[in-house]
Amino acid sequence: MSGSSFGKLFVVTGFGESHGPAIGGIVDGCPPGLALTADDLQRDLDRRKPGQSRHTTQRRESDAVEILSGLFEGRTTGAPIGLLIRNEDQRSKDYAEIASRYRPGHADYTYDQKYGVRDYRGGGRSSARETAVRVAAGAIAKKYLAERYGILIRGYLSQLGPIRPRGFNWDQIERNPFFWPCAETVPDLETYMDDLRREGNSIGAAVTVVASGMPTGLGEPIFDRLDADIAHALMSINAVKGVEIGAGFACIEQKGTEHRDELTPDGFLSNHAGGILGGISSGQDIVARLALKPTSSIRLPGRTIDTSGAATEVITTGRHDPCVGIRATPIAEAMLALVLMDHVLRQRAQNADVVPPTRPIPPSVA
Amino acid sequence: MSGSSFGKLFVVTGFGESHGPAIGGIVDGCPPGLALTADDLQRDLDRRKPGQSRHTTQRRESDAVEILSGLFEGRTTGAPIGLLIRNEDQRSKDYAEIASRYRPGHADYTYDQKYGVRDYRGGGRSSARETAVRVAAGAIAKKYLAERYGILIRGYLSQLGPIRPRGFNWDQIERNPFFWPCAETVPDLETYMDDLRREGNSIGAAVTVVASGMPTGLGEPIFDRLDADIAHALMSINAVKGVEIGAGFACIEQKGTEHRDELTPDGFLSNHAGGILGGISSGQDIVARLALKPTSSIRLPGRTIDTSGAATEVITTGRHDPCVGIRATPIAEAMLALVLMDHVLRQRAQNADVVPPTRPIPPSVA
Amino acid sequence: MSGSSFGKLFVVTGFGESHGPAIGGIVDGCPPGLALTADDLQRDLDRRKPGQSRHTTQRRESDAVEILSGLFEGRTTGAPIGLLIRNEDQRSKDYAEIASRYRPGHADYTYDQKYGVRDYRGGGRSSARETAVRVAAGAIAKKYLAERYGILIRGYLSQLGPIRPRGFNWDQIERNPFFWPCAETVPDLETYMDDLRREGNSIGAAVTVVASGMPTGLGEPIFDRLDADIAHALMSINAVKGVEIGAGFACIEQKGTEHRDELTPDGFLSNHAGGILGGISSGQDIVARLALKPTSSIRLPGRTIDTSGAATEVITTGRHDPCVGIRATPIAEAMLALVLMDHVLRQRAQNADVVPPTRPIPPSVA
Amino acid sequence: MSGSSFGKLFVVTGFGESHGPAIGGIVDGCPPGLALTADDLQRDLDRRKPGQSRHTTQRRESDAVEILSGLFEGRTTGAPIGLLIRNEDQRSKDYAEIASRYRPGHADYTYDQKYGVRDYRGGGRSSARETAVRVAAGAIAKKYLAERYGILIRGYLSQLGPIRPRGFNWDQIERNPFFWPCAETVPDLETYMDDLRREGNSIGAAVTVVASGMPTGLGEPIFDRLDADIAHALMSINAVKGVEIGAGFACIEQKGTEHRDELTPDGFLSNHAGGILGGISSGQDIVARLALKPTSSIRLPGRTIDTSGAATEVITTGRHDPCVGIRATPIAEAMLALVLMDHVLRQRAQNADVVPPTRPIPPSVA
């Protein structure tokens, strides 16, 4: 596949299938001296982990991560960090149905076309199970960015099907099983999801991720712009069909006078840019939003073909998330952290020799 | 900057500023044997070139490209292809105003923060002038993909401010100065743009790019998924704030039964996936849409600060596109071509030794 | 460190320290369809493994490799292959001496300078223990190259201190503990090594690696020439101080009439080029030779400084190879295999569309 | 070819053929703020340039370099630096002979095999003419390393056929047309070369390059060790068949007590390591030596085949260097500079956050 690595200087490489013995990865390029334990990774792994509520898949995985290298006396040494998570709940089931037919909306057909061979057990490599490795790696980046630069990376579910939050409070995010920023509308989500589960259907969602405490200067024009790398990172998450930065698609109908973020000695007056100008961070919050499709693994029958090309139907009866967007929040945070970490290192490489940029204005109005 | 290259096997590296002596680039990794002349590149360069109508910037550049290497007797040799475009219309003007103050919505502030030095003449490296190199390189990829695999890459302006096409006809695209697929609404665009120009304002837009005749199997999971690379490519274009594939952001409100593209022996029944499943091309058309912000270079004054941090105002009086989305169509096509070309080469590397994938069904219903 | 990966399309990434819980790696880019078991890797791991004779370190490691992913029903799927080798014989010893002083000729001083922190247990990341991962990954490449292209990669110890073989027979290589191609001189090696061990000293060596059954056309000018990548690969092995291809350093005193390999319709008449012309394989055998320094871990005291900069002495009493060159043969084979595998994939990417090269002459005289 | 770039953070990409309109390249990743003019590059270009004495090829090229981008008011901006050198002396000659037959020892055969098409005019892309771009790019790195870190990179011809210098003086290097460090033996070289030219033959040579004023800590284990990258860089130069660091191949016969460089509070007592331990710079001088083969372009007839595979003879009558090693000195310096520059940036990326390494000892005895 040769596409299993992400990053240029802070490089994450992953491996593992849904129903193989283990998943894992290597984080290469972490600077030495960072205090780190498996617990630091486990916190985010637990946030992503299945079975945390009745609204996500009931597969039971402890997702306990083992750090195999790169630490000495509790600190990173600069050596690559090996990560291992054993799979535990590979339920023994009959995969004959999936083996012989392509689930619509899934990677079954394309994997077969590309590789001529396919590990159909739970989707094999195409399963979102691999995202646990991203979350573990992202937790290292998050910790480094927070401790060293004061960068805080957070995310939330910003839409679930037709439901949008009516208020916003960061403190609510971890108090409900949806990463939802509005306590008032949590019951609407509960009801919607319960109905959906009864129906046997699935629904799309949107996740928003935000990086606060940003330094200016991150991003390498032309092709490795910060926004381009963020788009790459977020679109690489399973089920994502769209990514926008700042005003995003709303900018289509904006005029220049409305979109441009004016500057004053006290800071920018708005943040339609989402914290990035010309591909380089402005110091304002990075704001990115991603659209996640409804999973295609549903109980309602769909037309498809079998591997011989004949018409058939398929029902997916396994344990699946009716809204994959719910568990996507920690994954999206992790990917944003990986991008920022990579660009922090790249910026250090380029800029160490110039006088630290003057910063005539604060990045945004307090 | 170290971010001036795009692609892994078909690698485009660019250089050049808006008001320097020349822009150019190197295309590395083009297979040998492709018939190629400067004219093949010029066609797309002319489509992107400024001054083609009253609705784009009046800067006059012939954008004549010189191929400096990589050809022998009219065919590519496998050696890197050197491209050179001399700048011609670097109007001598007083840049003192821009030099000392940051235009809101522009890269002025972030470049200064990052590099501590800034070529403010016409935006320097941050100018969209560099996209001419992308278009030239993309034209090579387009030609190769068309001749060798029958892949056709086209694009169009799919929204301009509040105006959307009411019909769709590929044949209309090149018959108006907007790359607009609907003859009926061209007068609406003319009127809108004339009003806008009088107002001194700018407007956002959306561009859609489509690849037809796609093979299956392009894309390298996990991180180099085809859609992730497309998102990277399109988001790297100046002024782009959002990218979506297939149903894109509309998938948020879709249910699984609606979104999943069912399969029959005659082909997929819909294309919400935009031609990509699990990061790999399904053989259906690739459909991607990008949102472009309104340029911040407008005649209406805006609040800003000067390089000492003091409050001031700025008016941009140069020659600028009131809707940068208009000229973005050939650029987006070029970027999509670069991604597909890269993945064609990557797929050849991986897959040459397996039996050509069986193709039990056509990719879509005729 | 960010230098833990090798290869562009067939990418090996490793992790692990000498005395950590495990070493391992990820092989990304292996084409689908290759029959593979852990046994295929174990053969070469056993050839490299310590404690096979009294002439190498007495550390006891089974070096049993576990394949964690990338296989389905005994064949590669195209997904990344996770490899894990648990460390077993991390002898509990007092590292206080090494912790506080720099062993001359070792990486102790430079790791401390670079990282400011150092896992001194057995050399940590700088230990040659990590080469087991290279051997495991190389075994995958070897198998693919052999099965798919008939390329055979072999190596031998071509000099040990002052001793050179007097004859040459590939069949002898695996019949003595030295990978030595000449039965007649094996007793000389035994005697030399026994004396050396008694003396408490160490000695340098040379290893030669050869790839037979080569296709023409591998190698990507200018910078990714096949010989440049081989030099990179071999020089990256611990203790290597020199690499030469074909005639190598002997070419300094050769005239053009002597060095150039003349061609006849029956093949090349000599192979001073070592199978590579202009950075591209000619179809002749690839022949590369590497020089390995004597290990600095010896029982004879040496002057050094401690971590405070004060003068002191050091004796290395651990279990070490008196001639690291002996176990280097399978490592060098593995690295050559990785380079060739990568270039096979790269050549497939570039060349699939040209008519297969005519081959007017065989690559060498039978 | 897709191998036309060198470096990871300081990336040089080149293009151009021997007899095309121009050669050139792009230097991406140069930090902003470096004072730079074309003259800074021209000095080294003139040292490499043909026709400087009767002992090198008589092709006349001014090798005047034009800097097309990346500078503003005399300083680098961080943007990519475009370089252009027009070819001037593409002598109109009949290439029919070379076109139809393969010169032994040349890349003619392998390029034909790989690409199926070949620009035979002067060797096309395989000509050493492209090394002018390396020298220009290397001059930028040299200047940066010298001004910012006090690193001095120099080289000399250390052997020409059987002739070795009898003394050593850096000051002599630029006082003879051979980059030879020993005035006493220059007449021997003159005589040897005159005889060789009369004979119509060519001869091999060795070049040594040295970096002084080195910081500690450069190099990224495992695969991007400093010595591995140097080996890669130097072996990528046309005609190079071997590379060694420090003691190099002499280490084969050294014992550990002899090879290891002991440390004292005043510095290392020797430099068999060539300034690199465990792949990381120790602060001592980097010393590397490369072996260059005799050119195969000679007037003495050699057996070969034509493109149909039939036996024939070939004489090369063009303008060629009888000892390509002579002009290789500035090229080798440039390549060493590119490696060090890349690793300086990589080290800055990794290490900016740890306390500057304590340096308890000077790197070598004064």
C-alpha cells in the first residue's frame, strides 16, 4: 500500500487489521525529553473506544496500549516510539456472506479490485479500527504541543443528521456520550439515535476541531500549506467526505468586505480565515470542520452484486456504529495534532536563525 | 519553505514570485515516450491566463512556456522536464503602501511573521501567479492520463456568489469567460460581475472538477487515500477554504439507505461516494467541489495595522480578480490531474504482479 | 530521530532498543499475493542471531518474529506488515559504568550530545540489535525478488583482518560460522579469532554482497541511482566505514581501457562496473563490498572521559562480537534486498507503459 | 525518473541535458535572511567549469548562473530559489555513431534498456553536465553553513592514478589546476596527464572532502545517519565507485585498540571515525574519500555492440576529461555541503526544545 505513514518530520506509521492479532504503529521524530507514559495515550484511546454508550458499536475492546520503545526513565529519548494494541474481541462469526458479496458504500469492492485479495473479516485493513493508532500517536503530539507551546486541541460533534447544537460550552463536551457542546439538546440526540437504531439505519454527522493558543508561522507554502495538510489529514479519516476551514463553503456567497478579517492593534476582528492565511497560521484559532457520511453497515437490505458479478442483496448484521461521526471527535483531534506537530518541527527547522518574528498585534481580540 | 513540491512519484516542484523575472518548475517522474510540445501546455495556460475578459485581472501576461529539458525528438525521455515562464507585466508601481501595512485577508501578515522578510511586490511568492506552473505541469499529466488510460479531467464554475447554474452542459464550459455550464444564466453572471466591479468588491465561488473514464484501484490506504490526496491538492490552491467529494457536506443529513451507492450487474446506481470508496477509486467518475473565498484585494477600505502595529486603513488598487474562482477552474483540473497521475504510477508499482483485477461489473450505469 | 524509515515505495520502519521489551517494524508497500510465513523470515534471522558459535556474542536471543498484520490466508494483502520480536536476554547488570562515561569508538558521546538523554543499557537505540528488524524485512524482499524476478541475493565474508579467502565457492558459505567462501582457510579464521578473544581485542572485516539474475533498468537518475541507494543502505549498517561497487577503490589506478567493460553479442566481457552503469542496472551481477570497523567494545582499557568531562578509563566487559563483520553478512544481504525491491517497484511505476526494453545482448558472458 | 531531488528539508531538484537549451534547478528549504548573489554561486561554478586547463575537456561554457526567484533585496526570503544556466557550446556534430552503438562503460546501454528512448547528444541526462546545478546549490549551502555555524567545507584531489601527494597544504589546492595539496608533485601530474592525453587513454582518481568546524549532533539514526547520507550523496556523483569515511577500508585490518578514537578532556586523540559515531557528528572534522573511475570516453577503440545487437567497435572522439576526478572536487564539496545543510535543519527541528547539549570536551585536540 505504501501509504501507511503520515507526516514529514513527525512521522506516524500504522499497521493492523480489524480481526488480526494486533494493531499498532511507530511514531518517529518525537523530540527527546518529553515525559510520557501509556496513561497519557490511554485517555484519548478511551474516548475513542467502542462500547462507551449504547449509541456506538458494542464491540468490546480495552484498547490497552503498550509502549515498546523510545522511552527511558519516563521520558522520550528521540528514538522511535513503538505502539502495540492487541485485538481482543474478534468475535468468531461466519463471514461467508461478506466474503462473497460487496457491501454497498464499503471498501469491499475497491479493495478487491485493487489488491485481488481481501481480508473480509470486519473489513480488514479498511476498518476504522486502525484509527486507534492515530489517536495514540496524536496523544503524544497533543501532549508535546500543550507542554511546550501551550497549544490546546479540542473537538466536538457539531451536527448529527438534522440536529445542531443550540448553545455552545466547551465544558459540556466530555459530559455526554456524543462530544456535544450543548446540554440542552442532548436529549434530542438520545431520542434520534434510539429511533435510528430501531430503524436499523445510520446517519451522517459533522465534527469541528479547534486549535487554540496557536503560534504564528506554521505552514510551508506552496503545497504543504497548513490548511492543505489539515485537509489531507482529516479527509484520510474513514467516512469523511468533506473538509472546510474557517468560513469554509459559506465563503462562496460572501463578499470580500464580509470575508476578510480586519486587523486592529488589539487583534483580528473576526476569524473567517479559520486561523490560516496564505497557508500559514496567523495565531488565531485554527477551526476546521469535517463531514462524515452515514455508515453503510446497516440492517436494512441493499442491492449489490457478489464476487462473480451476479445481483444479490446484503444486510450487515455485525456490531457497527449507527453514527460513525460520534467516535470521530478524538480521531479528528488526533489528526489535527499530528499536522500541527509536524509543522512545528518544520518551522523550527526553517526559522531558527531569524530573529523571532516581531508580533506587533495579538492574534485576536480577547 | 521546503513545501514547494507535490507528488510522490510524479513530482512537481515550482518556483517564482509575482514580480520576479520568471516563474517555473520541474516535473520529475514523467514516464518516457509521451509525445509532448509546449503547445500541449499552452492550451491550459491560456485558459488560466489573466486578461481574457473584463471579469478577471487586467494584468497582461502571455504566459508563454518554454520546455527546457526532458524531451527528445518530440517525446519525453524519462528525464525531468524543466519549465520556464518569463514574467512580462510587472508594472512599476509604488509598493510603499503594501510594504508597510498588512492587507486584511492576505498572506502579508503571516509571511512577515514566518519569514521576517517579505517580497511585497504583488504578493511575492504568495501570489496566485505560481499557479501557472501547476497548470503547465497538470497539462502533462492530463495528456498522459488521456492518451494512456482514457481518463478525462474537466471542471466548471459551479457557483458564483448566490448564482447557480440552472442547467448543465459540458459543451458550454469553454463558450463563456466563466467556465459556466449553463448558457441561460451567463447573462446573470455578466450583470453580477459588472455590478461587483463597480462596487469595488469581490465575491466567492465554487468550482467542481470531474474525472471520467476512471480505472478502479487508484489510492493508497491509509494516509494516501485518493480522496485525502485530492483534498490536499485542492486545498493547496490559493483562496480555497473547503473541499468535498461526492455528496460532501450534504452527507451530514443523509441516512445510510440514502447515501450508500447500491450495486447491480449493470453498475452502481448512484454516486454519492464521488467515485472513491475506502480511499480507492471505484471506477465511477471522481467528483470534487471546492469553495473559493472572495479575494481580499478590493478597492473598499479596510481596517488594518502597519508593520509597527499601529492602526491604519488599506485600499488595494492593483489589478485583481474580483472573483478568483473564475480562473480557478483550470487550476483545479490541473491539481486533480497531478493527483491521479501520481496514483496511477503508485498503483502500477504495487500491482503489476497480480492478475489484472476482474471487473465483474461496470463502474456505473450507462 | 525521524530517520527510522528506509525506502520510498517499499518502506521499512523500525523501532526498539537493545534492552527494551521488544524490537519490531513495519513493512509498507509489499505487493499483494506473496505467500509468506514467519518461517520465511526466521531463516535469515537465525543466520544473524547471536550465539551461533563461540566467535560471536554469547547473548542468547531466540529472535522469534511474530507477523502481526498484512497476511490473509497465508498471502500478503497489500496492507502493511507488522513485525515484532520480543527481547529475552536483557541481562540484569550494573550499567553504572557505561552510564557515566563514554566508551571510545561508540555512539555514547554523540547520542548524549544530540539528545541530551541516553538509554545506556546495551547501547539503547544505537545497538546493532535493531538490525534484526532489517533482516526480517529484507527476507520479505528477498522472497519476492526471487519468486517474481529470479533475483538471487547472497553475501559472504570477504576479509577478516589480514585473512583473505584463497578460493571461492558459494556452497561453503553456510558450512562454517563465518559465511566464508573458502573451506581451506576456515581453520586460519578459527585460530585468529581464538587468539583475538584471548587478547580481549577486536578486528575489522569486509563483506561482499552479490545480486544475480538482475533485470536491466533498475535505478532512478540522478540522485536515486541504484549505486547511490546501495551505498546509503550499506553505510547505514552499524560499524560500516566504506562501500564500493564493482572495481571500487581499485578503479583509482585503472586506465579507461582496463576499466570499461566491453560488450559483445554474447555479453559484457568483464564487470568492473559491478552491474551498474549511469546509476542503472545493466543486468550483470550487482557486486558491492563494505568495510566494517573493529568493535570498540573490548576488554582492553581505553582512555576516555566521564559525563562531567573528567579523564577516566573504560573497559567493556559485556557480551560483544569480537568481529562484528561476521554477523553482518545477512544484514548486508537484507539491505541490498531492500534497495532492489524498492527500485523494482519504482521501475514498474515508471516503465509500465513503454514496450518492454529490447534486450539485444545477454548481460554477461556465460 | 523521479530521482531528481536530493535532501529532505533542504531539497535540490535539477533538470537538463548536456545538449539541451539549459540546465537548472530549484533549491527549496533555504532559510530566510541569507545574503546571496549570483556571484556567490559563480565562484564554485568557475572552479568546476570545463576548459580551465589543458587537462580537462575543452568544451567552453561560461556556466553563468541566473537566480530567478527566492531573493528580495539581496537576501533569501524562504521561497524556493530557481537557478538557470544556459548551455552555450553544444557543438554541432554528427552523433550518428553514438546513436547507433553503446559506448562501453557508459550509460548508453542502460538508458536505452530503461527508457526505450535516449537523448544520445553528449550523453543527454547521463552527462556530468548536470553537476553544475549541484555545485550552484551546494554553494548556497556552503555559504549558509559558514556564516551561521562556522562550518568550512573543502576538498582536494588525493590520488591521480598511481600518484599520491607527498606533502599536504590546504593553501596549495587552488594554486594548480588539479586541486592538488602538494606543490612538489604537481609536475608529476602534468607529465602524467600529458602522456595520458597523447595515449588517448583515461585514468581514475580519488577525491577527499573535509568539513571543519563541525557541530556535534548532526545525523538521524537509524537510516538517515550522517555517514549513510554522505555515502548516498557522494556515490550519486557520476563515475564514483566507492566512498569511505575516516579510516574507511583500512579499518578492515585494524584492531579495536587501534581504531577506536580515545577521548581526553582535551579532545579526541585520533579521528579514525572520520567525525561520525553512531551516525551522528562528533564535532571532529568530517573526512570522506571517494574513488572515481577513468572515463570510458577515450580515443582508443573498444569492442561493443550496436543497437541491433551486432558486434562493432567504438571510438569516442568528442571533448572529454581524461581524468574526471580532477573536476570532481568542487562537486564533492557541494554534495557534502548539501548533506550537512539538510542535517542542520533536521537537527534544529528535533532538538530546539532540549537544553543545548553540554559539551564537556572539545571535539579534537588542538
